[in-house]
Amino acid sequence: MADAYDRRNRGLAPISDNLHFLTQLVLADLPREARLLCVGVGTGAEILALARARPDWSFVGIDPSAEMLGVGRVRLEQAGVLQRCRLLQGYAEDAPEGPFDAAVSLLVAHFINRSERPAFYRAIHSRLRPGGRFVSAEISCDLEAAEFPPMLEDWKQVQKVMGATPDSLAKLEMMMRNTLSVLNPSETEALWRKAGFETPISFFQAFMIRGWHATRR
């Protein structure tokens, strides 16, 4: 399952590479020996990108999937950065207390039910030092907006690159409405502020994928 996940996401490499690059820039002013928490670390893509750019940073990655973590551990070891990483199975609320200099959660939040989002953001907020940075990207759009249908057609092109079938494309809108937890950008930003973050700053958009960063008050 984890290997298939990686293969499917290789089609997104131009988007994810840009997201990782911009994340590095957003976090450029962190301390030299910063500690980062990666929530929903999956197979370790964001750790790999950040660890290569900043050889003195250390990482704690947490994910509910043991299979994903297993693949990630191999990838990190092959890249020579595993000694700077601690990988744990669990959810945001299971992460060590920190405090961390930054937390990163990329393409995770849209898998978390709307009712559970406030606790998710509070758990991350509580593990950051004052002034610590949170970076997150998710599928985010207003499903009821007039522009949603053409946006969905654009999103189908992304899904085709990732290997979508005609059947899965036909079900894409239903999945976004009933399976994923897709929030409009203003709702996500409001939840961040309510969790205790400063005003979220939008720094990335690729079709329906949007990214923000904010500091802990």
C-alpha cells in the first residue's frame, strides 16, 4: 500500500518539489539546530527535502500508518539522514510535547473530519514554542462556489497524471464531498486563528492545493 502510494504520487513531483522548496524558504529563519515535527509524515518526503537543505535540523515524524513509516524509514536511511529522525506511529495528539521550532503537515488536513480539525490544530499549536512556525498544505476550495465546476475539471487533469481511471474521475466530486474533508480557505484560516496562531499567510497554490504558514502566539 505504501509503495503504491509513492508510485501514485510521483506524478505530482513537479508540484510537491515546488511546495517543498517554498516550505524551505518559509522556514529559512529557524535556528541552526532547529527541531521540527512532521505530522502525517507518510513515507518521509518532506523530511527528505528539508533534511537535505538543512543538515543540522532534527525531525520527529508521526503517522498512523506503520506501512508508511516502514517505507519512510528505508528512504531516510538510504539518504543518510535517519540518524537525525525519530519516527512514531500515531496522530498529532500522540506526538511528543516538544517544544518544537516548527511543525509541518503537508497534504494531510483534508483527511481529517471537519469536527476533528480544531483538536488537530490545537495539538500542533501546543507542541510549538512561542513564535514557532506551522506550515500546512491541503486540498481547499469552496465546493459551493460558482467556480468549483471548472476547478474540478482542472483537478481531474492532476488526477489523470496520477493514474486515475475514467471510473475514479467520474466519482471524484462525490469523493471530495463525502470522503475527504475539504474546507474553503477562509474556514481553514479561521480554525488556525481559533487554535492560537497568528494570521495565516498563504504562500502556495496549485489548483486546489493551498498552503499557509503562521506563527504560534
